Amino acid sequence: MCIFSNNAKDTSLANAIRFLSVDAINKANSGHPGMPMGMADVATVLFTKFIKINPSAPRWFDRDRFVLSAGHGSMLLYSVLYLLGYKDIDLEDIKNFRQLGAKTAGHPEYGHLDGIDMTTGPLGQGISSAVGMALAERVLAKKYGSDVCDHYTYVIAGDGCLMEGISEEAISLAGHLKLNKLIVLWDNNNITIDGEVSTTSSTNQIKRFEACGWNTISINGHNHCQIERAIKKAQKSSKPTLIACKTTIGYGAPSKCGTSKCHGSPLGAEETAAARQTLGWPHAPFEIPSDVLEAWRTAGRRSEEEYKKWQSRAKSKSKDFADAIAGKLPRGWDKELNKLKEQAIAEQTKIATRKSSQICLEAIVPNLPQMVGGSADLAASNLTLTKASKTITAKDYGGNNIMYGIREHAMAAIMNGLALHGGLIPFGGTFFVFSDYMRPSIRLAALMGLRTIHVLTHDSIGVGEDGPTHQPIEHLASYRCMPNLLVFRPCDVVETAEAWQLAIETEDKPSLLVLTRQNLPMLRQSSKDNKTAQGGYILAGDAKRRQATIIATGSEVSLAMEARAKLSSEGIEVAVVSMPCCELFDAQPEPYRAEVLGTAPRVAVEAASKYGWERYVGCDGDIIGMDGFGASGPAGELFKYFGITVEEVVDAVKNIITSK
């Protein structure tokens, strides 16, 4: 029976976390000891009595997920993983905390250690992505059965996570969808880097979460019995749960606890020695008594029998389930997509690439069970809905469409959570200009190497009358400089279909499909090879006889083709290079890139910022694009006003040929 005071064994287990963390941070002379010391009791109860994991099978699909949203407290997680017995972390890794090349980075990084379920650090991202994990669990449980998908998503979040605006969007949607297997443990210590939370916020977080449809529980975060009772209660809730754990930051450090002094700085030798005395931990740095370590290792083996039973149940499931959790695509998933390309060429389909994307999705979604889509209240404009779409609700998780509402921040983070969980391939839509809201999550997806697909429509000044607030200018250039991200701007139905194929087949990168509002002609006359896979290719013209090369993307490719025809009528031979994906083109062998670009003078055309095109046109080339923001007016008039026309391209080609 629980009593108020913690027993000696539980206290020792928690102190093992505290002092491994403190010793590693002291050795690195860098880090955040306050959170691991303050939340050690919560972590001890959670990991020794509740979390369903198996360190010997760390990627077990039906394991509970754990997200350290307060990623600065990374040493808490590293300490726990070592103590539990994960094979890929040892005491040397703990001692190398924050050192170059170490698995134990300053903030937890997905892929560095088996027990890390996502990269965290930017506050608010963890709790928001965890909503995606919890949603994935519900969707897959409905799809394949709770006998193979039945687990919780636990989050440790701090005051900073709850202050960041993205958390509001995420918790609101989580409450609306009644994601009752999501449990957030809030490190309620009233301290941030600059001092007390009360100096910057008067928010009543309990009432806030309740208003969003959450169950809430308030406890003493150092009382193991209260922690245990709270988690048990949360597990039985019909709503997501916030457990407000009232803690003391730097618990046990006599002169620094409860202050910002232990938030982001090592305790130092003197304070550490005093903390050892205060907490009754007489052991040398990095020394864990054998009985304490064995108790932790025993806890790590707690779910081994359940894992064996799950393996048996999983073997009886369909091949669809096995493929989904392995991330494999069904054979022939793109058969209808390939037919679509051939039909579009035969019919010379002239539609906007956002519409091209929709008809691609009509061919993909019914044949790819892992696909889960959605839009930030713009499905009618992004065209992310298909005949096979069914909206997920709190009463029925058996759908494949998420109505995110006007929550772009959360949508991108939730997509990350869906991808991290496994078993699903998420895509989500909004206007390209609003991707600014999503950039931190897209960056994390690129950093983690996640297959998330963003359908970003209204791609240029072609948006027209909505004006400069809705016309993306610098966005293409800014995303193209983000590592490990594919940015596609297709010119017609075939390139759009090819981009979708590549985005789905690319498991280790997110993709952006940047699509037009205005109709575009069919330019490709063959779909035999996926030309978009090369990033850029010669669409038209004699590569050997050319006097100039025009490079273009998206809607400007048709403009380039018109300019080529006009120049040809004047006896000037020009090649047109379509460049739907700069990243894939840059990854091609140098001889191929040289063959495509040629040695003749070059002109680049794109209704966006000119930045970045210099590397393709060189010092002697020309760039037709935007030098400032757009304006409000009909699209055709805007292209003329900003000089992105056939005539301008023709003049630019003539000028560079003459000057050469």
C-alpha cells in the first residue's frame, strides 16, 4: 500500500538518474541539470512500473512511445536508457555527453540511440508531434486490431513547451479527437532560463487543458505514490491527460534548487558534493551500486513476455500489416498512377498542378493503405480530398483524412509524429506561403529523415488577387537551402505524378510538392522514364546545336517553351531544361549535369526570388524572376507587370547571345 514518503529503493533508483545526469553535465561543463534532478522521481515511476518497452527489441512496434519534449533535459533520458539496459548505450557514452561524435548529443537526436523516439529541443515540437504518435496508434488499432496495436504515448513537457504557440494548436486537436492514450507529465517547476514563469505568464494551465477537452490531475512530482496513482488514473481516462507534477528544479542541490541557476549550467564540484550529502548518495561520479543497477535492469526486462506474445499475434495478421509496420510499399501501388500519366499525355490534359496532384491522389490513395492525408482547413483549395477519403473523428478512427483545422504549426508536427510512429505515410496541405508556419517542423523532419509529404499550393504571384500576403516569393529559395529536403515544382500532370512517386518512395527525406493555382498545358510527350528523378532534364531542343539554354520550373516551363518556339522562328536554336527538383539534379553525376546545362549561355526563369539561380546560369547568364514582393491583381497582369513574360525571356536570350 502506498504511503506518503518514498521507500529507500525507489529513492535510490531516482538518485541514480540524478547523479548520472549531474556527473555527465559536470564533466561536459555544459548542460541542464535542473530538469533531470527535478523529474527523476516521475521518470523512475514511469519507466520502472508503466512504460511497455523491450531494450532487447527497441523498435518493437507495439511499445509505448516516450517523448522528452523538454529536450534540454536530455541527460534524464540518456541515464534512463543506460540504466534500463539498452545495448547501444554504455557508461562511456554517458561520460561523453555533448562531445563531438557522441551518441549522447546536447538534445536527444532520433537515430542516435534506439530508445529515442524523436529529436527534440525546439520547445513545443515534442508535445505536438506526440499528438501525431497518439493519433497513429488509434488509427492503426482500428485498422489492424488492438491485439497488435495497443499502447500509450507518454510525454515529459516543461513550462517552455506549454508556452510555445504550437502546443495550443496540438493540444486543442488532441482534445477534440479524444486521444485518451496520450499522457503528458508536466514538469511544473515555475522556472525558465530567465527566472520564474510568473514574471512572464499568468496562464492557468490546468484550466487551459480542461478547456481543450483534456483530463487533468495535479500531484506532488516527488511523491512516488501520487505519481503512480495519477498514471493509473490517466490510463483509464476517456480523454488525453495532463498530469501537473509540482516539482523543484534541481531537487537536492541545496543552494541552487528552485532557481534558474541550475536550469542551464552545471552544478559544479562544490554544489554536487553538497547534493550528494543532502540526498544520501555517497558514491563516486558515474558509480551506480550493483543492486540499484540490477533493479533498473530488471525493470527493463519487465515487458519481455508481453513482447513474445505480441510477436505471436502479429504473425497471424495480414501481409498489409507486416508491410505497413516495416515501411514497405505494396507491389503495384503506382500502377494506376502510371496509367494516369499515359492518359494525360494522350488527352493533352491542361489543368493546374494542384488539380494534377488531386487526380494523382485518386490513383494513389485506394492502392496505398498507409496513406493518411489532411489539410489545414484548405482541402477545397489544396485538393487533398479523394473519393477514397474518410475523415477521422473521435467516434471513428477508421479513416484516412485528418481535418486539422486552421493549425498549420501543429499539422506539420503531427505529421512528423505520424511518420515517427510508423505504419503510416502522412501528407498535408496548405498554401505555400503559409509553410512559414510549418518551417520548424519541416526542418525537424529533414533532420530526422522522415517521409512526410507537404502539398503546398498557390505557388507564386499566380495566386493573383489575394495579393502579396498570399504570394510566396522567397520560399522556394529558402527551402532549397534546407538540407535533406526535396522541393518539387512540377510543370504538368506527368511531372506531378513523377514527383508523387518519388516523394512516396523516398523513405529518408520529407518532400514539398509546390503546385500552381492556374492551368498549365501538357508539355511531356512520354512517361516511359521518370525524368523528375533526375531533378532536371532537357525537355526540348537540340542539346548539341543550341545557342542558349532556358532553365525553368513549374508554370514558367510552358513560358520557356513558348519563348523557344518564338526564337526558333527567328533562327535561334534554344534548349529548354525543366528543373522540377534542384536537389535531385545536384545529386546527379557531374557529366550528366554538364550535358543537361551545356556550355551555351543560360537564362533561368521562375516567378519567385532570383536567389540561388546564379549557380546554374553563371556570371554571364541572366535570371528572370522577382526582386521584391508581389501585388494584388489578376495573375496574367501580374506576370506582365513584373516582367515574367515570353517577350522578356526572348529578349534575355538574345542579349546574352549577343554579349557572348
